[in-house]
Amino acid sequence: MAEQYDIVVIGGGTGGYVAAIRAAQLGLKVALVERDKVGGTCLHRGCIPSKALLKSAELYNTMKKSEEFGIMAPDVKLDFSKVMERKSKIVGQLHKGVQHLLKQNKVDVIQGTGRVMGPSIFSPRAGAVRVEKENGETEILNPGHVIIATGSRPKTLPGLHIDGRAVITSDEALELSEIPKSVIIIGAGAIGVEWASMLADFGTEVTLVEYMPQILPLEDEDVAAELERNFKKRKIKLMTGTKVLPETLEHRDGHVAISVERNGQTEALAAEKILVAVGREAIVDDIGLEATEVEVERGFIKVDPYYRTKEANIFAIGDVIGGLQLAHVASHEGIIAVETIAGKNPHPLDYTQVPKCTYSRPEVASVGLTEKEAREKGIDVKVGKFPFRAIGKALVNGEVDGFVKMVANAQTNDLIGVHMIGSHVTDLISEAGLAKLLDATPWEVGIAIHPHPTLSEAIGEAALAVDGIAIHYA
């Protein structure tokens, strides 16, 4: 007899476990099927471990210039094994926390590989879930609804083989036993930029290759230009507008070589490792979709604004549906899906209000449209910009690079987008997100009192600068 549930969630990553907890809060009987560890990519192979390494890299860089703060520490040394131990300890602690939350909310966590079944003796419609466990046993779950949250995995370029040693993805990079002396990073999106910044701070010779004309192609042009300036100052070699030629890959005496094409010219690059960071692909294979009417379009599950697939009882959320592949997005998608199933009539997610963060040094954060995107939509814009070097707290911190930029509609005064680069901007962006949610104007943000001395003053000044009335910058 199949076990009966109101909802079965396939995939225990951030979106999946949040959806399961929200469903349990609403009084629904929930099972969460996970083949590995709850917490998923974000906790075990993404957000958390990479940020732990980035923090160690940032601190190492700060300690090497401690004389600027009047602290003499001439013999600063890096013990990378301790760095990795700290990373693992943080991940382990958070993993236990997620397990505790699921237990407290009485979510049945079932270890195994879940696959959606088509119409069968267990259900006249698609949606029963077959779980194959490591011990070879099989369990059938019969839910009222299914939420697919199987996530994503790193992808590569056609013809570029990932061997896990010399040619790696972020998954393998998180398990390095020592810092490579040199690396070629292919792809300068958020993942590539973060690894470039981190490894450069650890002392690696970094070459960052990007096909598009700028690094962080989805961010504001001014922000990307500022980060490029900072990276060049740190001796990170940048190659934008550059095509990688996978067929030229060669292994040579402990190094790996590959050719790239830029401005019609071919150039050979060599390093100890190649890190491929060209995005992530949805995990849609081998989860039973072929037995259902669920549609897959361009490699992602197709859903409506409430995350319902073509099968009315099957939903999908997170990286597996494409769009903004961010942990906080997956969480909100999961909550909306569950509340839709429970008849709560939630509001659809407005993706223009989603903050995006890149945890390089300096950090990058944004919400809403870039200036270029707004102009391309035919919007008459006005822009305010304020540098951190004019902020007292930035000088105190010794981190003066970067700025806050606000983009507003010149006709309606509506806030269109906020873009930041600098120290701690991934924490500051939430104020901009709240301003957009509440439909605040730049003037309203500007007259809100920002305490002194804080980095948040740059937000208030940038808002005033939209109308040319910033106080502390001419």
C-alpha cells in the first residue's frame, strides 16, 4: 500500500526544505525526498561553503595590510587545511540546524532517489512518487500534490571535459586540498568572479575569461567597470569578449593549456587548473518526467506564475525552472507553490524585486533594472551616484572602493533600480529591496535618517543625488 501524503517534495535543497516546512506549518502531511543531504547545493556545494572560503580570503588579505591599521603582523601565514576545516564546520552546523527544523515541523524526510510516476495502480493520474533507497528497497508515496525541487548542477562548454582534477567546476574547487599556483577561470558571472577574487586573495595567479563584453554581464555597466578596475589593480588578468576553444585543451606536465580567440586573434593560455564557471543546468533527467505531461523547455521545467506544471497536481520550483537561480528565490517560490496548493491565494513573485548578490571583494549587489535595461525599455531615467570614499565609515574600515547608484523614472519619480559595489553591500541591498517593495521614491529614501557614521549613508546620499541634492559630494 502506498503511503498517503498531502504533498511530497522531491529535492531537499533550500527551496525544497522551505516548501516542506511551510506546508507542515499549514497543517499538511508532508514528505521530503532527498538522495543526498538536506540543504542541497546552497548549503553543501554553493552559497555557504564558498562564502566561508571568501571570508578567510578577505581576512588573509586584511591581515597582510594590517600595518595600515597600526598593527604589526609581518609573519602572516595561510594554513589552507584550517581554512577548509572551518568551512566544513560551518556547513556541518547549518546541516544539523536544517535537520532539526524538519524534525520539529514533523516533516517525514525520506532518504533516496525520488521519481514521479505516471498513471498506475497507485494513482489514476501522474504524481505518485517512487523512492529508490540506497539499500535497494523501494517505497511508493501517493501525494495529493508533488513539488519538484531537484535543483541544478554545474554545466560545461560543449567538448570541454571536466576531469575533476585539472579541469574542475565549483563543486571540485570546494574540495581542494591546496591552493593552485595558477588558474584559468572560464565564465565571469557571479560564480566565476567570486572564485577569481578568492583565489587571487589566497595568492593564486588568476586569468578570468568571459565571452561577453563585460564581467558580471547581468549587472550595471558602471558596476562591472568598477569591478574590472579593482581586479586589474589586484593583478587579475581579465579577458572579456573572448571565446574559449575547447578542442585545443591539452595536459602538459602538471599544467593544462587551452586556446582562446579574441578580436580575431588566437592566444594560448596555460595554468595549473581550469575552473569552468559557465552557469548551471537543471536536473530534469531521470526524475520520471517522461511518464507525465510536464513540459521541459530549453532544459527547464515550464511552470505558470504559481509554479504549476501542465500536470495540475505537479509543481516545480527553484533552479529546475530556470530564471534567477538563487537560494532566496527558490525559498519564496516554494512558499508560493505551497500556499497555492493550500488555497491561500498568494501573490505571484515579482522578479524585479529580487536582490542579487556577488560576494567578491569588493561585493556587488543590485535590485531592479540597470540603467541600460531601463533605457532600452524606453524609460526616461535620472541617475544618482555616490562613492564610498566620501563616507566616513568606509575610510574607517579601510575599504573605500565602490559606490551606490540609483536609477529612477524621470517622469514618475519611481525607483527603477539600485546598484552597489563596495564593502558589505550585500547586507545594504535589503534597504533598497524594501524601498522597491514599498514603491518608495528616491526622495523618500533620501530623507530617511541614515545613522552616522555608517555605510548606509551612501544609500541616502545616492538617493538625494538623483535630484542633484546630495550633501557630502560635489
